[in-house]
Amino acid sequence: VATALSALSLGAEQRTESTIHRALYYDLISNPDIHGTYKELLAAVTAPEKNFKSASRIIFERKLRIKSSFVTPLEKSYGTRPRILTGNPRLDLQEVNNWVQAQMKGKIARSTQEIPSGVSILLLGVAHFKGQWVTKFDSRKTSLQDFHLDEERTVRVPMMSDPKAILRYGLDSDLNCK
């Protein structure tokens, strides 16, 4: 989401750009080349050896005019071009899902069920990460356990556990999670 918002700020008018920059904490950064730096960051985190793939796209409704001064920097810094909705919900949905599937090389087959009506700007962001554990879990210690989707819904999923494993984790009191 941050990548799509950062990209969107390239074409925003001053007040909107300022709002986006505050939301992304860019107002605290002294680097005048935010988008060039973001390009370098994206290249570093999506390098092949990182096993991380990320992509963003901005889709506009037909009525909005896209400034030509927005397109070139968007391509240069974020490697994407803006798209225009056709106005046909079925075709637009198909394009979104096809784009996601292509970006994620089929790992995500269908990302969304519908495009909400009345959308002016649609920000798409997809990511896939496949990490390798330094210390691998013993797959024989996998068992079905409760996973809490929210306070009311729970599903049983295969989970690995190892009481002897030393795992680091973070706590966030604002989000009440670890």
C-alpha cells in the first residue's frame, strides 16, 4: 500500500501530495529525492536472492485526466504505468485479477471478487515472500491447532511447534498483537 500511495503522490496536487507524504512520514525525511530512493529500496528488497516479489498499479476511472507529467516519473521510479477502467465491471475485474496473477506468477489466482462501484482511483499492491528458516522445524511436529481469524471466528490449521526453539518476535501494544 505504501508503494502505491507513494507512486500516487507523484501525480497529486500540492494539498493531496502533502497529505499522502504526512501519512507515509515523508515529511520527516530530508532527502529531496524520495521517489529515487524508493526505487533503490524496491530494487534492493525485490532482488532475486531475497525471494520477495512486489508490484503496484494505479487504475483510474475514465473521467479522471492523467497528467502526462505523472506517467514518466511513475514508470521511472515505480516501474508501472497507470491504467484506465473500461467502465465494464466484468472486464475491469478480469484485468485486475489477470494482472495480479501475472505479477505473482500464478501464486495468487484470484485477488478480488468485485471492483466497488463508484471507484475513482484503485490502488493495487501485491506481494509474495517465500522465506527459508535458518533452523527448520521438524515437519513431524505439525498438528491441527486453532487459528483465530478475529475475536469470534476460529479455524483449525496445520501448525508447526517446537518447545525447544528460540524464536524472536515483536510486540505492538497499539495493535495488541505479537
